[in-house]
Amino acid sequence: MTGFPDFGLTPAQRREAVFGHRYERAGMRGARGEIWCYTDALAYPPGASVRLCVSSSARHYRLVIVRDGAAAVTVLERSVSDGRWQETPEDCSVVGCGWQPSLEFRIGEDWPSGAYRITLTAAGPSGDELTAHHLFIVRPHAGAQPRRILQVAASGTWTAYNTWGGSNHYQGITGPNRNQYATTVSLERPWCRGFVVLPQDAPRVPLEREPPPGAPPRYPHMEWAYANGYSNKYASSGWASYDRHFLQWAERAGFAVDLASQHELHFTPELLEGYGCVVFVGHDEYWTWQMRDAVDDYVERGGRIARFAGNFMWQTRLERGGKAQVCYKYRARAEDPVYRSADRSRTTGSWEASETGRPGALTFGLNATDGLYAGWGACAPRGVRGFPVYRPEHWAFADTGLCYGDLLGAQGHAFGYEVDGLDYVIRGGLPEPTATSGAPPGLQILALGLSALKEESGAVPLDDRFLSDDDARYVAEIRIGDSSAAAVERVKRGAGMIVNFSRGRGEVFHAGSCEWVAALLRRDPMVERVTANVLNRYLAGARTD
């Protein structure tokens, strides 16, 4: 099928949907009224008290809290009659909203670990309904849980993409001309629309239809967001687009799953030690050094990691007790003060940058800068939708019927939109990491598809391509110290891979794609089988050696 839906937009509106900067902010609805909220932490243990910060133009509103798992279970309902409007600083996305707690409730000791969705509803001045959504995590108590999975939500990436208030790590209202992305973003603000709740028909990032010959790049998810009033980053991050799909699939498949945020890796890494299998899914791009230490130590001591996620790209730092996330990204060498310090390893740029010296492959076997884009814009827009399989005899592919050269996950579109890979060579028809790839010893490449670091559409000006060649130039700079056209030509080709390796007493399986969870959502039988194979083996404590 070719062609794209237009969602009722004019060409000018489509361009604004892709290149404009839209965001939610306090006061945006004016006299029509509004309600917003956020919690005082990302995650809480059972029995803890949650303070909810609310700014509401309505005095009366309704609070409903639901555990958002395989079944939606309501755990708390309350009517509130003392709502009030709270002033919000213009730079709230950087410094936080600063709202006072509006109400407090206690998490029951019997509330299972998981994601809990808050919904606030109120009547507007004209009788229309005002709604706010937020999410918090009930994390487990530390202790032995050998037959349970611990899923770690990609909260660092949620924070990086959250547009509420005007600035995130991509676009913003900071800088002298109020047009720069923010190098520091606050967790003390609401989530943007689409991060917590989405309609089932919301488009995902990868293209579902092949572009017609010679057509310019199109980005349907951003056009849909513009037409329907959602954040243009809803499909790039958030609970609703990614983490939710794995948790719901796993619970329906009979697995026992606990949930934690990445902040637990940073501040309470001992939480990992009780689990036989720890899982990361979806778009999982932003990590601190300490989070990686927690995972590396866990694996060395015998832990097993199943990563069904893509784009392990940026190092971050946490400040203000974890309430603020710092990532200078492309501007790190010019602006991050750590880059000019005696120890530059905590510079908040790419993990593969020489000053950091800790490529992602050292932890998860793959690098973001060897992979990146597949299936959207003009990056492999007509490419494969699944992983081409090279080693079908591997235990992860048991009972799938897969053969050499088959596509794993094409039915559910498991490959994209950002993938992780390695530098590799093909010998005897099988891919192997090169000696300079940084791959851990013994790593096997099980499946491999092609990706790109830049949009290639010669007939279309760079200004009409959302992805352009910015990432390719950045990768060229950090790898070979040159961002010229010739250097970009050297780095622009990438790959997305599935790999497996042992380290210390532990083991890692990594399907390096953001969209693996989309195939679970779509009930792709081969992807379901492989996922179950990995989880069952790791829960049983089996190793490859």
C-alpha cells in the first residue's frame, strides 16, 4: 500500500506539524479553564504517601487512580472540593512548576507493583469536561524475587522528550532567542498529552505505508498529533507508546512482573539483586553513569538482562536530588562544564564520544551510533519491517520455525524506528563484530537489518527533512573528529541487531529496536515466542556457557 493519510491538514499545516514547536502550558486554555497535575516522585514503595500537586481553575474535581496492567483495576476514587489555581514560572520545564501539594494519599501495602494512572476530571466554565492524566510507579520492596521479572521503565527518556512547559532535550524556549533545547529539564511538571493515555489508532513513528516513488518524506505521527491536539513527541517516548505494551503483554502471557523507574537504578541499585531477570523495553535512550554501573554489577554477579529496546545514546546527570536531568547532547563539548574538568567521563554527550570512553556495547552489546534510524522519514522508508535472521539455530529462536534469511517480526513491524548495532563483517554468510567494534567477547549476532544515520532523498532539500543529516555529522565528529560531507559519507550507514553474550556470571540478550514492543502489541506470534523463550530461560537461571 502506498500513499499517506492527510488527517485533514493543508500542506502548510503539515509542515507546521513537523517543524513547528508546540507545547502545553499553564493558562493555554484561558477562560475555558484547565486542570494539570504531577506527583512528588516518579516511583514509591508500597505503604508510601504520594503528594499530588494540582493546578485547577475548577474548585471541584474528581480523582481516579487505576493500575494500568493486563487489566485496568481502580484502586482509589475521591472527590476534591478545594481545587485552586497555582501560578507557574515561565521556565517551569527547566526549574519545575513549584506547585504546592494539593492532596495526599497513601499507597496500600496490597497495591501490586506497576504503573498507576491518575485521572482528574472537572467541569469547565462552559460545561465542557476538563481532564488531566498523570502516572506514577509503585516499585517493589527489595528482596528475593527469583521467579518474577523486574521491568525498568525508561523514565530518563520520558523526561527528555516531555514537552510540557515549553522545553525538553530537543526543542525549547531557552537561550537568548528562546529557541534552544534545554540542557536541564525538570521532573516537577505534568507529562505532555499522549505520554500516559493514547487512543488505539494513534500512529506509531515507523511508516505503515511505503512512500510513492519520488515523494518527499512524510511523518504521519506528527501530522496526527497536530490534527488531534497531542504532543508531537507522544510517539517518541512515554508509558502509553512503549513500556505499557510490554507489561500488559507479559502479564497476559502469565509472567509475574514488577516495575521500577530508572531512578531506582541510580539511587537504590540493590533492588536489582532479588531478580533473576531484568527487562528494558521500547525507546530507552537516556541513562546516567550510575544506572549503567548498577546493570553492569548485576550482570557480573550473575544477573540476566533482556533488553528489547533501541537507541542507547546519551549520558545524563541527575541534579536537585533527582528532580532535574542534565544532558547537553550536541552542545556538550562547547557548553558542558564537565567537559573542561579533570575527569571528562561524565560529559553529557554520546556514550561513544572519546571523552566519555564508555560505548554502549560494553553494557548491552550494541551502540546507538552504529544503528539509529529505520523505517521513517527518508531513512530506509521502504526497508524491512523485521529482523533478517542469520543464526536460526540459536536457543532464542526455538519453536519459531525460523530459517536462515527469514524475517523475524515483519508481521508486527518489530524493526525500527531507532535501532542499535555494531560494526560488522560477513564471513561465510554470517555476521561477526569487527575487532574494533567494541563488542564484548563471545558476542553472537543473531539477526541484522539495515539502518541509516541520515535522510537520503536527493531531490528534497535538507530543510524539508525532519531528521536531515545532523546526527550523521555529530557521529562523524565524535568518531573521527570531522563533520565534513566526506566524513558523513563514512559513518552514515548503520544496522539494527539482535545479539546475545555472557559476561562474568551473567548474560545479556538484546533485541536492539524501539519497536519490538509494537510487535507484542500486534500479537506477532514469532516475536511473542522469542520474547517468551528469553524470559523463561532467564527466569530459570540458564546460561549459554
